[in-house]
Amino acid sequence: MIEFREDQPRWQQVAAVLRQRIGDGIYRPGSRVPSENDLMQEFGIARMTAHKVMRALREEGAIYTVRGMGSFVSQPSDGSD
């Protein structure tokens, strides 16, 4: 578990940890990321907090979700969009 700061919402702090793990290659493109339940266990957060983390990462394109299969790291953009 991480030690949360009081100056930033927990969901933002957990999302930052996951972004860092993606950037560091711990979670590689196409690999599965932790589920909401996994995040609840690892970080000691509520379900709604875990849900906000996943939603934020999906909205920014860092991950995608396949119903019934889980969430996965998106392929990096090649910048040609």
C-alpha cells in the first residue's frame, strides 16, 4: 500500500502509480492491468475510488476494457493522428 498525501484525491494518486507502472514497462501494451478488486486490495481503497481510477485511465486512452475479460494497456500512439 502507498502512503496517501492529503493534498490530492486518492484516485488521482493511484492513477499516477498505474501510469508510472505503464511508463516503466511493468504493464506493457496489451498486458492486463489490475482489476478494481485488485486495486481495492493493493491500495486499501473503496470500490468507487478504484472505479474512478479505471475510468480516468480509459478516458485518457492509457487502457481499454474488454467486457468479461478485463482491462489492458493500450498500444502507444505513433503520433500520426
